[in-house]
Amino acid sequence: MFGYLRVQKSELLVREFEAYKSVYCGLCRQLGKDYSFLTRLILSYDCTFYAMLLMSLSRSCGGFYKGRCKCNPFKKCSFARCGDDAYGKAAALSVISAYYKLEDDLTDSGFFKRFAVRLIKPFFGRWHKKAAKNYPELEAPVSKMMEMQREVERDKSAGIDPSAHPTAVMLGTVLALEGVDDAQRRIYYEFGYHIGRWIYLIDAADDLEKDIKKDCFNPFRNVSAGDIREYQTSVLNQSLARAYDAYNLITLIDFKGIFDNMMLYGFPTKQNTVVYRIEEEENDKSI
């Protein structure tokens, strides 16, 4: 996960933003509880989105409570209660994704970064083993995604669609697990597929200059367009539009206002920030 699935804070009601922060802090606490204090460092907006979506689909949010922040004991936080395994799944997906990202860094990074990865990888290996054992249904699509991605990137001329397909399939498969019948699974898969495609492509757009300098794979390097930013906007908007079509077919019980904010304001704003290098508002950089 890359951290692009954000809210637009300025467009949220105060109570909605507080609820969002409560899920974010709740996931942080779950990461520390299930794995290690250090795994709180991999807390992301993307897995917060996943946790909140699971809680909304099953209506498992049981209210909110105040407590001390584990990272800063002098700070009080609000935490969202969860009556099912939404936090557990989101924490496991965070750990599994981070482990495979480290594996990817071992092949694509410079000497010093590879050295740092080798130092911390044994710890993540232990946490990953636990997450994979407890949630094999999450381990399988992420592992498969990495295999597919490596195969695609062996072809330096790979285009946009084949490059984004592995991440799209992974997130579509993960979300489809929550469906109770074929129709629901199809909708959830479609939503996850196009959100996953958007995540991969916006990350590629974000890294384009760096990848050109380092001669690394990036699907946008193979595009012969007059204005690369217009082309990036076009393909990213296509994914958001398809995701929004599927989103409108999903019955969300809780956090509906927050999800509307993300789909209509948060994701497009983040996209403009990346593609056109527009400076983010200071109050949107963190929660």
C-alpha cells in the first residue's frame, strides 16, 4: 500500500474527521497489539481505508472511546471500537504488503537502502509469517501480485494496462472476499480492481522523474504523448470513474460521508497534487 487513499479534510464535517482519525488510531493500536510496536511505523491511509470499509460493510463499529496514544503517552486519542476482525485484517494486510515491498526494494534499490532493508527484513519476516498464517486469504493475492509484477517488469516496454493489472487484481480479490453472494463479490471486485489500478498508476506518476534518473521500470516511460500530465490525468480519471460506478452499487452502513468525501474530493485532490505538483494544504498532510 502506498498512502494515496486520503480524505480531503477541508470538506469533511468535524465529527466525520474525528471518526476517521479514530479508525486510523484504532488500526495503529491493532498493529502494535498483533505484531510489534515497530509495525506502527507502517500504518498507512490505504489500510485505514480498508479497515473502515470492512467496518462499514458489516456495521461493526461499536462507537468510540478515549485512550492514551501508545506512541505519545502525553496525548489522548479517540479510538473506534470494532466488533469483528476488520482491524485484524487491515493490520495483517499492512504487514504482508510491507514485507513484499521490502523484498522488492532488495532488487530495485541502491546499496545503502539494500543494506538497511537487510537489517530490518528478518523482523518483518517473523511478523509476515504470523500474518500469513492467520490470514492466508490475504497472503495469497499479495504474493501472487508480486509474482505477476516481476513478470511484467521484465519487459521494459510493458504498457499501462498490463503494468497496473497485478495490483488491481490483488485489491479486487481482497475486497471480493467480503461479498456474501456472486453479485456482491462482483461489485466489490470491480471497485477494488479500479482503486488498485489507480493506486499503482498514481504511484508510477509520482515516481516518474526518479525512475527516469535511476533507469528503473515505469510504465509512463513508454508513453509517447504530447503532454504526459494530460495523459496521466486521462488514465487516472478513467480508473476513478470506473471505481465510482462500482462504489455507487455498494451499500455502506457507516462512514458514508467519509467515503463520499474520499471518492469525490480526496482522491482527485491527491491526483492533482501528484500529476501537477500542486502543493498540498498543510492541514491535509497528516491526521
